Amino acid sequence: MLEGKKVIIIGDRDGIPAPAIEECVKTAGAEVVFASTECFV
């Protein structure tokens, strides 16, 4: 589905962190160019 796409990930500290999203996106075939977990308070 995401084969050959480049992805920027912004995770949420109290929700889904970036490393978890990153693993899912890599499994779908995308290349992660930036991943960060932020705190939105």
C-alpha cells in the first residue's frame, strides 16, 4: 500500500508513540525519513 513512499511520523506521548507507528509503516513498505514522539499538552 505504501510501497516506495517516504513518510514523516509524529507520534503522541500519551497516544501512539512514533516507534510503534514506524514499525507499522515499514511493514507496509514505506521509507521513514523522520520520526518523533511529541507531547501535545
